[in-house]
Amino acid sequence: MSEKKKIIGTIFRILLICVSFFMIGWYIISAIVTIGSISGIIFFTCTALSGIFSKQFFMLTDKIKSNKIGKIIFRVVTALFAAAMIFVAVELGAMVYGACRTPDENSTLVVLGCQVNGTNPSKMLRIRLETAYDYLVENPDTKCIVSGGKGSNERISEAQCMYNWLTAKGISADRIYMEDKSTNTDENIEFSKQIIEQENLNKSLAIVTDGFHEFRASIIALKHGCSSGAVSAPTPFYLAANFTTRELFAFAAEILL
């Protein structure tokens, strides 16, 4: 191997190790255990180890490829890994696209719920509410559905929490409808559509949720016969890696299942 290739290889390994440890730290600081944080930590621990023990890694792969069966297994695993990475890249691109879609004029605003701490919104839910409030102030004729049921560890429903927060900020109660039975995004949209039909509201939706969640929400809206646009709430940086990775699995399940 030439000296130039050795230098490039060393730089690549250092970058791989640094990026891997940065990502591991990013998942850890969320301090929330989800499939996103667990899978992210496992994946980037593997990439860090492959950089640290690159020589041993290549020796192992060479040994595996030294016979016909091992070569086939190696090619299959490599192909599956490449396909998974391409799928993840497509998912991330779709998330970015979904977060940037502008709602139609006079759309019905649907605010998707999130964790309630006692009777108060969690940080992510508060940011969604702030985003919804700004939109409602800028669009005074817009009607709003706050959507989210009551979890076992919540004192009130997410819908009630959001209704209380928005009305306390001065949004007129007659502009807000509560959907307080849903337990997931599919039910958020399905039950909100029932309110839309009962109250003769616009079936075009402006969905308030975190940006990473917007594209999946739009797919579910289409499934229930509603067009939609995004009113994306910013995700706190320390939570972004965890919940974006978790969304990759939810998105894949929505598409494949």
C-alpha cells in the first residue's frame, strides 16, 4: 500500500471514530431509552470498533471470504447492509421533504399530541403548541383540532392539555376542537377526520408535529382521504438523533406493513 493510501486510510478511520463517538454521545444525552437510542448506540459502537480495530476487521473479512460459502455470506450481508443504508437515506430525504410542504390556504390545523407531564405539556409538546399558536395568530380564520388521548402516566389527556394551553394564551375556545381518544398517529388522523366531517371543516390539513414526523403523518392523512401540509415544530437538538432514528423504524413499518 502506498504512503498516500495509508494517510487517507488513517484520516478516514479517525473521522469514523470521531463521528461514531459524537453520535453515541448525542443518543446518550437525550436520556430517553427508545428503539432509536438503543439501535443508534449499537450501530455507532460497531462503526467505532471497526475504525479502532480496522486491521483485525479486514483480517476477519478476508478469512470469511477465503472459502466459497464464506464469500457468498459476505456478499449477501454486504448487499443487505447497502440496501438498508439506501433505504435509510431515502427515508431521511422523505422526512426533509415532508417537513417543507406548505399547507393549503384555510386548512384545518391538526396538532398531534405528545407526552404530558401531569397536567403540563412536555418540552416537545410545548414547542408544538408554540408553533400552533403562531400559526393560529397568523391565520385568524383557521379552526384547530388538538389530538391526543390520555396515557397511563398522564393526569389529563394530551388534547385537554393542549386546549388549556392554547386558550390560556388567548386563542378563542370556539376555534378549538378536542380529539381525546387517540393513542397513535393513525388514530390522531382517523379520529380528527371524524370531527372534521361532523363539524363540516376543511378536509385539507395543516399538521403540527415535529419535522421528522411530518412525512409519515402525511402518508397516514392520505390513507384516510385527507391532503395535508406541514407546520413543523423544531425538535430540541439533544432529542433529535434519538427520535429521528426511532421515526426511521416507524416510517419503515408504515411503508412495509
